[in-house]
Amino acid sequence: MQTFSLSLVGNSIVYTPGGVSTTSGHLPAHTNNFLEIMADGSARMRILLLNNNQKDTSVNMFSAIAILQLYKEMYTHIMGKLFPSKMVYAKKYEALTVRKQFQPVILYDENTLAVHPEYQIEQQKLLQELHEHRKIMGATTVITDDRIPKTGLYTVDKRQLEIWGEEYTSESIINELFGSRFTRLGAIFPPEDE
């Protein structure tokens, strides 16, 4: 990924964490990661799940988790002072669009391992768990949008947070807006003790 971009487009602020590119150059605009923050504080975003290795259908969900965290930080930096006192409600919708089947995994990426070499031991454990899981269960392959239940449009407001047992704070609002259960795709949970 190249350096990030923060642009004013009409009445919106558009943040891209870096242009996705291939050996033949940049991809079209509709195939980039972006966060768009509208004037009313609402936001929409896209995170692409990509793999540059044609021989492996695995997609590392770590990059999606990292990008979502970048979006959350940028949104908090730009809009955070409005919450919670100047926020009435926000709408949230999540969808997974599958263009090509893939196998989600969660591993550290090369950049993270370069910065944190101490994660190598944990990375080996994750790879071993993945190998053992696939030996018993096979590879988890996402083939359609409908295989994973969609998260429909719902409202995040004070009442909803209270129903969920959350305190009505800037942090809880932004955590809910930028949390996604799709980032858990590829996680291998150890079996519960009986």
C-alpha cells in the first residue's frame, strides 16, 4: 500500500489508507479501500479482501482488521468530539460481497512481523493451529454472500446501547460503528473444555 490520502470530495471527507496496486499499476477507483465521512457524521466504507498469490486461495483477515482500525482512528480524529452529546443516532449496515471464493485465515502480515519480530513464535502457533484445524475439519471456504448471515441495517443510539448493556460514551458509539463480525472470519477457536 502506498501512503494514505485524505480528500474533501463535495461535502464528504474521503480517507484511503493507501492505493491498492498490482504489477500493472493502480486498480480502478471502485476497487480500493476507502472510508467516506459525510457532513452529518454518517460514514460508509469498503475493505477489500485480497490475495496476490494465485496459487493460494487463502485471504489473510489481519489486513481487514488493521484497515478497520485505521478507519476507526481516522473517524475518531475527525468526528469524535461530536459524540456522545451531539449524536442522536447512526445507522449501521454490514455486508460481505463475494466475487471469488476464498479461505479466510488470521495471521500476522509481513509488515507486522518486520516491526515486531517477537510475534514470530505466536505466528508459528497460529500456523500450527491452522494446519491441525484443516487436517480435521478441512479448509473453511467462503463461496457465497449468503453463507454468512448478513447484518441488516440497524440504528445505534442511546437506547440501543443501553439494551446491549453498554455505557453511552464516544468510545462505545464508535466501537459499535466500526466493529464487524466479518473480521472474525478465519479465526480458529479452541474447543471448549467439557
